[in-house]
Amino acid sequence: MKRRRRTAEAAKTEILEISERLLVTSGPESVRLEAIAQEMGVSHPTILHHFGSIEGVFVALQQKVSRQIREDL
């Protein structure tokens, strides 16, 4: 996969979208730094740069889903 430049915000959005898709399709065990990075075409330290840890990804994902639910209500 060819690398492409993203803004920090675009990278975070893409990480969360991939994480959510993995969570829904394959369960929480599938949401791993390596899996997200591979699908994005980046190294896993890139994800750490934006979120600090896989726990940071899960916290941001939880906030995103909570925000979507509030907007839908």
C-alpha cells in the first residue's frame, strides 16, 4: 500500500474509523495497533503518536460513539 500524507486530524479520524470497523466485524480482540496500522498503511508507532496507547484508541472510540448516540437522540 502506498503511503499518503494526512493531516493529524485526518489520521485520527481514519484510525477511529478502522478501529470501529474492526470492533464491529471481529470483536474487541481484533482492535490491535498492528491491525489498524496495517490497514492504514502506516507503522504502529504512528498510532501511538496520535493516541499514546491502544487504551487511548479505545477511549477516543468510546467518546466518538457516545457523541454519535447523543446526536442521534
